[in-house]
Amino acid sequence: MPKNLNLTDNLEQYIINHSDDLTEIQKEIINYNKSLGDQKKLQISISQAQFLQSLIKISNTKKILEIGSFTGFSALSMALALPPDGQLISLDKNHEYSEKAKKFYEKANNKKIKQIVKPALESLNDLQVSSEIFDLIFIDADKENYIKYYNFSMNLITQGGIIIIDNVLWHGEVVDKSNDDKLTNIIRDFNKHIKNDIRVTKNIIPVGDGLTICIKK
Ligand SMILES: C[S@@+](CC[C@H](N)C(=O)[O-])C[C@H]1O[C@@H](n2cnc3c(N)ncnc32)[C@H](O)[C@@H]1O
């Protein structure tokens, strides 16, 4: 059986150096996030952003829902991969992050992103009531609500649409049997929930902190 690569920081940098260049505003968001100290870890990795962009292009996605936007790196990256008539709705409850993200979208002159700033479960309920349907949903908010976000997403995604969930490998902790902490168990339970859902085909990609790709049958 082939052995998997040990993805060191050097190798990750090599991957970034040999993939598409980021736009100036993407770089600006990353630099801003770095200035926030520990919170910078909330942002998806550059490789993840580029992987999402490829998925969006391959799947001809036009309408995206993002749950958890922080300062806008993932939303802007995905919006950049959308066609001219594409749209992205981004959900976050944090006003400060959302204001900052808004400024970056404006600076990038990106008019495809619509922000909704309130607890995501409320927004998801509103979207369901108004019968909104998306081609791709990216879940990257509070882990405690992951199963609820996923269940809402199953009602909001088109047939053949893609639901992508971040942090499913939880820094590798999911396989550490000595780890019994609350969040690790939440992620393990979530992964079991997806595994048992016969309505989707699914696989986990070890990019960044692990992305699950679900395709609704
Ligand atoms: C991991 S960060 C998202 C990172 C973002 N996708 C990126 O790559 O830059 C999680 C975000 O979820 C938001 N969040 C946490 N709980 C939430 C909730 N109940 N409703 C809406 N947003 C929430 C936080 O404010 C935070 O901005």
C-alpha cells in the first residue's frame, strides 16, 4: 500500500508556490488575520481555498452558502471562482468580523457576496422558509452545531450538490484513543453521522484540517 506524504510546512509552502497566485486582497486578509494572533487559526488554509475554488469550477457551481465566514478569506476565495452571475451568501454571528470582511469584499470590488449577520441556525431556518436552494454549502462554524448545520444543509442543497465540512480530522485528534475531550468527540460523532447518511456519497480529503466532501444523491 502506498505510504501517504508527511505534509511538512516546507512542502505546504512548495504546494502554494506551485499553485495559482493569490489576489492582493486575499493576501491582505491573510496578513490581517496573522495580526490577530491565535485567531488566525480560524481561517482555512491557502491549499483548502484553492481546492474549494477547483471544486466550484469543476461542478459549475453558481450559488454557494457559507456557514462561518470570519474575516472573509474563504468567502472571497470561493466568490472569485464563481461565474459572473454567481452568488454567495455568507453567515456569521460576529459583527466585528463581518464588518471587517465587508470592507475586504468592497476593496476587492466583489458584488457576489451577501452577508447575513446573526446566529446561523436562525439564518438557516429563514433560508429554508424562503425555499432557497444552493449548489454548494461550506460548513465552517461552531462545531457543537455541525450536525444541525448539516441537517439544514441537506434541505437547502440541490440534488447532485456538494456539502463541504471543515475540521473533520481535528488536527489528527480523531484517531487518538487517549483523547476524550468534548470537541474531539463532537467531531467523531459528526463524522459517524455523515458515514451513516446514505443520502450522500462522501469522502474525506486530508487538506488543511480535513475536509469532508458530500454529494447529495
Ligand atoms: C473557523 S471560523 C470561519 C473561518 C472562515 N471560513 C475562513 O476561512 O476565514 C468560524 C466562524 O464561525 C462563526 N460562528 C461561530 N458560531 C456561530 C453561530 N452560532 N452562528 C454564526 N456564526 C458562528 C464565528 O464568528 C467565526 O467567524
